[in-house]
Amino acid sequence: MTDVPDTDDAEQAPPAGATRSDPPLADADQPRVSEASPAPTERPISEDAAPPEVAVDGRPSAASHPPDLGAPAATSAPAESGEVIIEVRGVTKRFDQEGTTVQVLSGIDLDIRNGEMICIQGRSGAGKSTLLHILGTLDLPTTGSVRYHGRNVTRFTSRELAAFRNATIGFVFQFHHLLPEFDALENVMMPGLVQGRPRAPLRRRAHELLESVGLGHRIDHRPGELSGGEQQRVALARALVMKPQVILADEPTGNLDTSTSDAMFNLFFTLNRELGTTFVIVTHSDDLAERMPRRIVMSDGLIAGDHRRSSPYRTAPAAPPADAEDAGATLDPL
């Protein structure tokens, strides 16, 4: 995928050529690579083109061809509801920038269970986006480990990380990063096309997802012909097309008005309830935080608070938006 998340100034990746001064780790959880591993690049695909390859760090790898879109190449067995699926232990992150060491994360321990709805809050520079990137294997920690179903993904090669991301994690960011030359249906299909999935079942899956987010009537519209809320809903459908177990969202409604934001949040809750998808959302929205079952507060690179609600999350009160089409007034569950 080509999504490049927005981060706070203090959380930017080091400039090209920068080196890290940290001493090597001695334990078994030492990451195998020390620099960020970019997500696989989405490339334009023509209808008659041969199945594409996934480019990782400039090195093409052979695309896989699973026989059934509904059974992606998973890295582990499906998790039971409530099972711990992500374990973060002792994670730190430091950048060397122009001779200065910037400490972004200072020792994070975190468990995330299957089907949870979690929001992460904190002031700018607290490390929220950096933590999300490490959870999504878009970046690797300086020290510590991240385990999915007990497997330490910080020890994966770049090629293994790319395949793991595409099969396990969906991303939604503040900017939609849709490809302008493709229509909504093609944009949703893109992760599967990059992985070489068969077109027919992929097209059906993408169409169903667009219907589920209220955009069945906009499948042949390009991003420039869609409103901001519609663009974000296409991005959400794209994040779901490979049936990921986890959705990571970084300020997904930061560019949307209140009515559209409420519609997006309600859609997140619906998908979590209907599909059991785990959501981890970085947000500055106090309204969303108050409705989430679990709220993590970060400060100075540490988890300062981890709050859980005993009552279920609640959707935003129904209110006719100023622009019903933009806000997605009708959002049917999958």
C-alpha cells in the first residue's frame, strides 16, 4: 500500500543517511533491521496486465496467487474473541537527527485483544503516531519486541513484513491516499491487485465493501469526484478488502466536519460489532474517546493511562447532517 501517515513533528522518521547511536541488543528480541520498512507500493494495473509483483525496498518479489480471495495467506490461525493478539514489550524508539538524539518512545508495554476498540490520545509529540507505525510494522523499534500471535514481527525480513502487513493489517490515515487515476472500485481493489489476487472475486469483494459503507452508487467515480467523507469511506473499504484482523487508524477524521466524523465513527463501531475487527485509533477527538471501550493516554513517550469502560461503546446520536451524502447518512453493515 502507498499510504504515508501524517505524524507530529517530533515523530518524524530520521533523514536519509542518518544513523542510530544505540548499542546493539543482547536479547533474542533484537530487531533484524533498524530502519523503517516501507509498505508495499501500489502500482497501476491494466485489465489485461499480468499479475503484479510486490516491490519491497526496491526489490521485487514474486506475487502469490491464493486460489480464493476469501482465504488470504494468513500468518496465523484466526484468534478467538478476547484473545491477546498483539503483545508489545519494552518498546523504545530513538531517532538521530542532525547530531541530536530524539527519544520518542521510552518503554511501552501493551496487550491488545482480538475484537477490541481502542483509542490512543495525547498531546502532539507524545509518541502516538510512532507507536501506531510500530504496531503496523511500518517502522521498527529501537529496542523491544512486537508479537502477533506470539511471533516476533520485529525479526521479520522486509519482504516478510510486507506480506504480513498486506494479510493482517489495514490502515486508514488522515489523508485518504487514494490513487487519482482510478475509480473508487479500483482503489478498493488495489491491495489485492498488488498481491496478484484473482480479479473476479476481488471485484465482488470491493463492490460489497463499497455498498457496506454507503457508496454503492459511487463505485465508478474517481477521488476528485467524491466529497471528503466519501473519500475516507473508500479508504476504509480499501483497508478492509484483504479481510485484515486489525485496522490501525491515525486521525482518520481529522479533515472531516463533525457530522461526517460521527458517521465514520459509527461505521467503525458497526464493522467492529459485525465483523469482530480490532480497531486501534489515534485521535484528538474527546467525543470519540468518551465512546470507546478502552482509552490509552500517552505522555512523553510513555503510557500515562489505560482506561476501560464497563459499559459498551455507544454510537453518536442520530442527527441529520448538513450534507447527507457527504456524511454517509445510510451506512449498512456488512
